[in-house]
Amino acid sequence: MIYLDNAATSMLKPHSVAKAVADAINNMASPGRGGHIPAMRAAETVYNCRAEAAELFNVNSAEQIVFTVNATHGLNIAISSMVKRGDKVVISGFEHNSVTRPLAAAGANIVVAGRCLFDNATLLDDFAKKIKGSKLVVCTHVSNVFGYILPVNEISKLCREESVPLIIDASQSAGLLPINFDSLCADFVAMPGHKGLLGPQGTGILICREVPAPLMHGGSGSDSISQKMPEYLPDRLEAGTLNTAGIAGLLEGIRYVRKRGIENIIDHERKLMKLMVSQLSASNYKLFVGRETMQSGVLSLLPENRDCEALAQRLAAKGICVRSGLHCAPTAHISAGTIESGTVRFSFSPFISPAQIMEVCRVLKHLDIKN
Amino acid sequence: MTQYLIMCRSLTYAQSSARLLERSGITVNVVKAPQTLSSGGCTYALALQKKFDLAVNTLKKNKMISGKMFERSDSGEYIEVKP
């Protein structure tokens, strides 16, 4: 099997991740509740994960690292805390439903800026025009469909100039691209634990500069007499029992990423991308490719005269795992003109080899000829 | 042996404070605070036996003092201290 659906979830993990999850299930209790050994062991593990994440993303305090169940959860917390009905909210033309649906549910007046794929200048011009008078900007760091790396630092600068808060969706960039929370100046950065950070599903992180309103209310192990959630992080946003086993696995995922190095990981994936593009350049597939520095390890393609899902099924039958369709991101497909067809998406990981990419290309060429 | 408790607003805050003190060469334990000292309900505290003044000064310097401080008497009673 060749697994190229890492933009959905990174199924291939370091061995230490599963080991840590099993150890936590067998030996750890609930953090922040008891004072006994299994509870304190869990507390130590959870804190270590906060501290590792704070180091990786240059966050001042471990308290600003809030554990969520996924990126969508974090985005819902941030958006629901900041948006009132009728507020003008500017988003990029490459957002996922995890951004657009919470905004729609909050009754936001959504304004889309930057519809041109791999065109930063046009995108920034559009943002500069539309950001005025808005209450919030929500922007993905990397398109989950096309791997387009959006110029989030420049967008952040525009936000600061207009005193507009900013939420970044780092679902496709955390663990793959450098994210410096301190210099990025975003109010919130939401990310999953189970993609580039190589942790288990059911884990996510919301990095907070502000203290938002909680989305869930319940036990926090602190200020128990009060019937309101604590005013401080992370307790304010972490009602109920934490996913200690998942967080233990996430800790090992983050440790792997830090040890291997973000720059080495993106360099590896860009080499795979270059190889795949060069192998398929003479085929009938339409490839969505930007300049090297503008694209992460995600490649979308369109087969000629064939349904995307049919191609994905043919690949699956040959043991190649990809994702086809709209990838929960209709906004991005409208921007790229692929809303009718969808695309077939190949997303790489640190554990994919050039030989595997060659094999995928061989199969794709074969299917292209048969077409 | 004298034991001091520095109350913290949360477990994570206690852990951050403990890491800071450990980096300064001060050994502390994060413990569940006695219920009678926890004005808001449950909370955690830093427990230490030595270098109490240095610990307090280090926390103050890093703006990480959040709660009251106590010394345990020979009878086991906790008495609030204000260094």
C-alpha cells in the first residue's frame, strides 16, 4: 500500500506514537483531577506536550496551548468567541468548511478575498481592499486542496494596520512549515494533532493570544466552587476529561517533527512533488502546480475525460490511497474552477519514498494510456 | 522538616512555575492543594522544603505568583506566610 492521503490524516506515524498511546492507556489516569501517581503521571505528560508545542511554535507560555479534539473544534471556539451576527468577516478563497460553516452558523457577513491560485500579489491586493471595516479575518495557511501556501505574514501585517483580529487555520501547515506564533501576531492559530504533527486522531491544538469565551462548560479541576468556567487558560477551554492517551501520542509526534526538523520535512516533500510533477508532465492529467516555495506537499490533478472518484477508485484497487472530490473545501474549488469536477489529491508525508512516488506515477501513466 | 506551599490558580500554572524553579535549581513538587486552603475549590500548589524565599523571588521576578503561601507547622497546621 502507498498512502498519499496525509492531508486528511497522517496514517503513517513514528512507532513511538502508538507506544506512547498504549502506555498512557495502561498507566495514566485523568490529569488535573487527582493527586495520585497515575493522575500526576498523566499531568506530566500533558504538560510536556504543551511545552513541546510551545517550543515548536514559539509561544510564550504553555498555558496558551489549549488541547482540542481537532482543528475544527479550535476554529469553532475562536470563531464563536469573536463573531456576532452580521459582522463582516474576510476569508481567503481557499478556506475549508471548518472555517466557512462556523462563520455561516454565527451569521457572519462573509467576504471572500483572493480567488487566484498561486497568485500572492492579487490575493494581497484583494485582502487590502476588503479588510477595511471588517471585524475579523480568518485565513488558512495552506490550501488543503492545492497545497497553496498563503502569505499569512503579509495578511497579518494588513490586519495589524487595520486593527482587525486574525485567526489562522494551520491544519495543513503545522509540522510542515515554520509557524512563529509570536511574530505571526495572530489572535488564534488552530491545528489538528493528527496530520503534520503525526499524533493520533482526536487531538488538536488551539494557540491563544486572547482568552476567548468557552464553547463547552463543565469540570476543569479548578475553581470548582464557581459555576462559571475559570477565567484563565487552558482551563477555560478544556471542560471535561482530556484525551490523555491521544495527547501522549501527540507529544511523541511533535518530538519526532522537532528531531527530524521542519525544514528537512518540507524539503523532503518538495522533492517528492518535483519528482511526481516531472514524471507526469507529459501525461494528459491537468496538474495544479505553483512555484516551489508557494506549494506544500499536496498535489491536485484532474484526469482528462474521467470522473475523479473513478480514478481514485482505480488507484485504491492498486493499493494507492488518495482522496478525490471537493475535500470539504468548495470555496477553494470555486476559486480554482474545479467545483464541478473536484480533483484527485495526492498528499505526501515524511514517510513516503521517491520509489513509492515512481510507482504511483507508473500506475497513473498506465491508467492515462488506458483512458 | 518545614514544608512550604505556594498556591497556584491551575495545574498548568503550577507546572509552568515548577519548571521555572527547576531551571533555577530549586526543587519543588506539584501537589494537589489541601481543600482547606483552596478558596475556590480544587487547585494545585508547589510544595518545597528549601529555598522558599529564593523561589518566591524567582516567581515574582517572572510575574508568576498567583496565590497565597503557607508554611506547615510542627502540628501539621498551615499558617499563611507573607515573605
